Amino acid sequence: MTFLTAAAMVAATVTGIHLPAPTGPLPVGSSTLHLVDRSRPDIWAPANSRELIVSLYYPAFPGGPPVPYASAAETTLLVQAQGFPAAAAQAFADATTNSHAQAPLPGRHPLVLLSPGLGAPRYTLTTLAEDLASHGYVVASLDHAYESVGTLFPGDRMLPCLACEAEDLRPLVLNRAKDASFVIDQLTTRYPGLIDPNRIGMAGHSIGGASALAAMEADPRIKAGVDMDGAFHVDARDGMSRPFLMLGNAGHGPGGQDSTWDQVWPELSGWKRWLTVTGSNHYSFTDAPTLLAQFGAPMPGLPADRAVAITRDYVTAFFDQTLSCRPEPILAGPTPSNPEVTFNSP
């Protein structure tokens, strides 16, 4: 460890880590739901019904106490799994969010579901979730039971990642599609005045991105989808005619290490974009860049501020265009303000 890195680690512990402020005009509220689908046994623990923890983010009235980023018990398991210094666990748990425990603003808003990567908890997509909410979206960030390194469920149950031992990930992806439909059922029933059922999208990182495509194929209510740097474990078998965005690093570019993007691209028959972000890596589309940069262990390649800005700008623009019918020039082609982003047309 260099002296500079050690000093930055101390600074992060003393002054705290702050998530980047959302770019939209609306204050962000947040609450947490525990959902149980009693019609389905869990594929990883069949004696149990399928459970999910959902963090909701939404346009809210200003004020209210800030919402914690995560519990120290959860971040400890994440830090251990990633091999980060133990001190990072408390620093990450104490990160200052931009969400508050406050009531949502009146009005019906589009809904976006977020699904994290295998082993990654839902809170690792908080930066994107808060930004979408500040632009007028209700965002449901999902923790799928037994699919993160550690998620705290009611009763102080810390569920481990049983799915991380799976060799075949196709059942996981198909099951997450069922999770998505169940969550949509629950949210549109519980919050009929808050959510517009005709404007629903889904985005995911890694295996969550593959799950977004699977969910769209299974549920026509999902009008648009985003895969952030995830290999596909399912095909668009019937030809996906609804809009889809693929946003990833060079390994997912045409002819890259991951051939599944080459395979799925021609099967997408609707509006689509395939964007490669130069300098990015697998975790550039999560909270990892900003957390690690402030902790003194920055990720190589794309700087944290650019990773955050690109992810937010393109995902938000995509849903603005597809769910709210607002043409977004940033999606039309390369822009001087985003030189890292390449538009692929294989």
C-alpha cells in the first residue's frame, strides 16, 4: 500500500464516503420491502418460499432522515468476498446516500426494476437508482434470495450465496424473470396511484442484465431493457421487438471475449443500441468505482466520475426515450462529451 492510498483510506474513514449527488431536479425518497412469493419454492432452498428484499426509490417530498447505504454485517461479507481491507466494510456501510425516509410525491411514475450481478447485493446499484428516481422514476432494486454474498432478511437471517456454486446459470436467469414479474404484480397492486403500469422497464448488471432480457421475454409489461456488462445466458428466442440497450466494456464488444452479445444482437428486432465504453471494466457500471476511489483504492482504467456519469446518462436517456417518448440525442450516435462511448453496428 502506498502512503497516498493509506492516507486516502484514513480520510475515507474520518470524513466518510459520499455517493454522487443525483443529476435530476427531484428529491429522492426510499423504503424497503420484504416480499414473499408463496406460490413458488426457492430454487436454491426448496423448503422455503421464494423471498426478495426490494429497495424502493422514488420522487419524494424534501426532508426526512437519510437512508443508510447498507448494514455493516452485509458490507463485511462483501468486503471479505472481494478481498478488500477489513476497514472498508464500515466505511462502505457508513456511506452517505442521497435518499431520505420520506413519502413519495403524488402522481404516477414509470417503474424501473434493477437486478444486480451474481454475488452482488442490491445496494451496489444505489448510485444509478437514486439518479433515476431524481428524474421521476420509481425504482425497485432487487435482492434475490441466496444470490448475493450476504443479504439481511427479516429475523436477522443473513442469507448466503448458494447460487454462487451453480455451474449452469440459465435456471437462475429464468427464475429472476419470475422474480421480476412477481415484483411488478406486488408493486402495481400496492401502489396503483404511484406507478404507471404501462411504463415499466428493467435494467441489470452482469447476470442481472441477462435477467432483464429473460424477464422481457416472459412478461410483455416490461417495455424496455438494459444489460450492463452481462453475458447472456438466454437467447432472444422469439425475436425481441421491444427496445433494448447493451452497455459494456470491450470484452463485450463485437468479436470480443464474450460471444453472447454477438449472438443476441441480430435476434433483437426492435430499437436497439450496442455501446462499448473504452477503459471500463466489469464493475464500472456499479457503485464500485466511486466507493473504491474515495476509499483510496481506485479501480484502473475509466475514472470513477466518468464511470458514474456514463452509466447514469445513457441508462436514464434510454428510459426517457423508451418509456416517456422523449427523443434523446445522446442515443443517436457518438457525442464529443462522451468520447469513451463507441456505437457498434456489426
